[in-house]
Amino acid sequence: MRGANVTMSALLAAENPGTGLASVLGEFGPTIDGAVVFENYTARAEAGQFIRVPAIVGNNDYEAGLFILIEAGTGVTIAQSTWDAFDLGVFTCPASAAAGLRRQAGLPAWRYRYFGMYPNLQLPTSADRAWHGAELLPLFGSSEAVTREDSTWQERAVGAYMRGAWAAFARCPQSGLVGYGWPLYERGRPTEVLIGMGNDTTVSFADPAVYDTTCGPFPYGGAANED
């Protein structure tokens, strides 16, 4: 980086020599120091070593859609089954664990899954499902400014709903989402909030097992061992 002729492409190539998913995700990351960044977050979370505050956790319906598009530009083909496992293991199952462990510790936690996929946000690799980051433009009301295409009224409505819910949580993390009709996360009950499903402007609710039953034992998926 101190060289007179260094270029960003050279830096990226030096830090990102891999192929496949490694080339998509890159090698940039924080240094594990045991004080700020830890080696085993799973063990720490299972031991309850996380901040004891209310949490809202969620992911998009098919986060992998964006990464498939990025990878397509490299000329490398990755099997669909690998992408599906990537989507489950990097996004859905961690969301299940994060919400489940906090509820297991007696903390307020809510979980959502975002589905909204509108004409001005379609990617050729998204299969009409919400890709990684697809919720951000409706959330911030910036879809039209970024895409230069009109948003549907449903997209605007869902964006407004999310802004309201996020603000309610920020105002009162303990119970703001209760006022929005969101149930506390719980396995075996319809407590996962489905936002924008079928581009509907109202939310619906599902048992989390519908989406993450293959993640493993509770709190990562499957059924909760509760009385």
C-alpha cells in the first residue's frame, strides 16, 4: 500500500486470490484479537456471552441471488445446491441461532424474513426472490433514485412499513414491535414475521421451521425441546 504505483485492482487481487465462493466473499476481515473480535462466536453465543439487550434479527428470502450474479462475472460455475447451502448456512441458520439463543436466554427477540421483489429490483440470478440487500432500497425509499425506474405502490408501502417498524423498535426496544403486532420469536409457533411475501403490503407469520428446519437442533433449526 506504500508503493507509488499501487492500484486498487492490485490490492484486491492480492487479498482475494481464491476461486469460487472465496473469490466472491474476498479475504478482507477483522483480525481476531480475543478482545474485540473473537475466534468462536458459536461457543460464546451458546454460553450466553452476548450483549443482553432486545434484538431484531432477519434475512432475505434468497440472499445468494446477488452473489450468484457477482460470481457469474468471473466465469466460474457453482452448482445450485452449493448456492442453496450457502444461503442456508450463511444467512438463514445464523438468523435462527441469533434469535433463538437470545430467547433461550430470556431476552426479547424478534425475527423476520423479507420477500419483496419488485420490477425495478430484479436481478437475472434472483429467480424472483429477494437477494442480499434487496430490502435496503425500499427501506430507505431510494429505489427510484438508484434504479432510475418507478417503484410500484406496493414497494413504497412495504418500505414505509419497514421504516415504521424499525423506528418503533428504536424508540422502545423492549416492546415497540409488540405494538406492531410482532410476536416474540418462538419455535413451533407462527412467530417469524414475513415481510413483502408475494409483494403483499401486509405482513404474515409462519413457524420458523418452515424455512430452517434443516439447520440442526434448536436453536439453530428443527423443533424446540420445550415443555
